[in-house]
Amino acid sequence: MAEKMNRKLVLQSGQTFYGAPFGAETDALCEIVFNTSMVGYQEISSDPSYVGQAVVMTYPLIGNYGMTDEDHEFRRACVGAMIVRDYNAQPSNFRYAKTLSEILEENGIPGLSGVDTRQITRILRQEGAQPCLITHANTPESECMARLGGYKAPHDHVARVSCKRPWYARTAKPLLNVVAIDCGLKSDIIRRLSDRRVNVTVMPSTTTAEEVLAQKPDGLFISNGPGDPKDLPHLIQLITAVRGRFPIFGICLGCELIALSYGADTYKMKTGHRGGNHPIRDLRSGLVEICAQNHGYAIDRDSLSGTDLLETHQNLLDGTVEGISCAHDQVYAVQYHPENTAGPQGTASYFDDFVTLMLENTEKEAANNA
């Protein structure tokens, strides 16, 4: 039985694509971006960094291995919508508990299948990320364009996904205690720290420097998250106030916030980096890593001049800044996601580096107090 092509995607430029629904049959007005990953649609759908974004999957077959209870990155699906070429409603993976459509429907998120995702991706590469509308095929064009014309980018994305009160991730025989600022923290990051015998106190994005210091942590982690880092001046102030007291490690949005705290600048990218296949060069060793990415903002390289930050990593596709550090303050950050690398597991070593810095500090403190 043929699918009902009774839904449509309308871009800000007016280009329209008709498709079949899955997930929730509700309208969505949000920014549209594309992701080049070949697998991982469950992690993508539950990544808080995608709040308010319709994600076009460039890999054509989506849904074929279903959704498992263990692999969510967040407690609920977060994307604004999912747009695919072919949606498979009958997964074959023995681990699957629900289909992608069922998860999206439970969270009020629309999906659209049967569209030419290659053409849509080419448009986005040429024109950049832009507002889009997913609606019923019968919605008049004039109404669609009026709604698109009234779109205003939200500035509360982080507040929508951050925890509201502190919570704790404890591990057996802990060596260290870390405070993690939750801007949209992914569960795999917690697992990476727990595996290294680190107790984590997860604190909301509204946390102050005084509240962090009251925890007497061995280190501070600034998480990934959605939106413009300049929407979070209080976190920039927090980092400025506590840097140099203990090691600080940032990922993605956390990297951008650290850069801003040192006086560097950030900018919105034309299309962003979203996918598990980006080559990154470590400028210190010369080694190239294949990394998972999800960010729409980047650090202005020229603005690093005059700050205490050193550029440590560079994207080989477009030359953008992918990592920064300040050895004096024991601060370092990467723009990509080392906990979710698509290639060899070498990038996970950054968590080892973080632990090593903290252990060295505790040993020095113990020696000084002896």
C-alpha cells in the first residue's frame, strides 16, 4: 500500500517537498540542518544540542534497527523534526524496544519521509541553515510563507534541556569529584567519567561560581548544548571567575563558552558541522582524528590573538578551530564530541587527560599539606 504523501516541508526560500508522515502528525516551525552520519539516528534524535532543529539525515535508510532503552543520550527525544528519504517501520535489531516513529510520537515530534534529502542538503549547503515549516500538504502557500516570515530564533534552548536542580552520578571507589554544568549534557559523557572512577555532580546552567566552589570539586566540566553561546553570559562569567582554581574541560558549546570567557569571539556558521565523519588535525602532534560533530557556532580564529588561549585542533574540511587550551590555567576544550567518536577511540583519551590533571593537582595538594 502506497504511503500517503499528505505532509510537506516548506523552506524559507519557498521551495516545497511533499512526503509521508511518521512520528507525530503535528506542525513544526524551526531551523533546518543536515547530518551526514551513516548510523546513530537514535543518538541524534535524543541529543539535546538538536533542540529546535529539524534534522535532515543524508543517509537514506533510517529506522531499520529501531530504538533501544539503553542508547538514549537524553531522557527524551529532543529534535524539532526528523526528515528522511526512506523510513523503515519494521526494525530487525533484536535489542529494539520501540520504533523511531513511536518515540517521536510520544514526544510530539513530527517526521517526514519520502523526500529527496540529497536535494534538500544541496540547498542547505548553498543557502545555509534556515527556518522551515513542516505542515499538512493542504496548508496554503501564503500561510506557510507568513509563518516562516514570522520565525524568530529562540534564545532559551539551554534552559529547555538543562536540569532544574543538582543531581549526582556516583561510581564505585571514586578517585575524584567533578562538577558538570548541564547545558544539555549527554549521558555518554557521564559514563566516560564514571568509567574513570569520577563522581559527578551535575548542576543546572543557572549555577553560579559560588555554588560551584561550594562543592570543592577537583575539576569542572562544561557540557555540550544547543544554541548561541552568547545567550549564556552568566556561564561565561562563571568560567572567568573559577578558571585557574582547578582543571576545566569543555566540549562543543562548552568549548565556545570557554573561548568567550577569555575574550575571544564566536560566530554562527553557514551550515554547521553535524555528523560522525569529520577529520580533525591535532596541531600539537600532527595526528588526524575522525570525529563526531554537532555544532552550528565556531570560534573566530583571529579573535584568539591576544588571549591566553592556544589553538590545538583544526578541522581539515573548512579550517575552523576545533580545540583550544590554556596550560597555565589547566583549561582545555574541543569543539567535537570525543565521547562519541566515529573512528578509533583515540579521542576518548581527552577524558584520561582531564583525570590526569586532576590527580596531579590532588597529589600536589596532599604533598603541600604533609
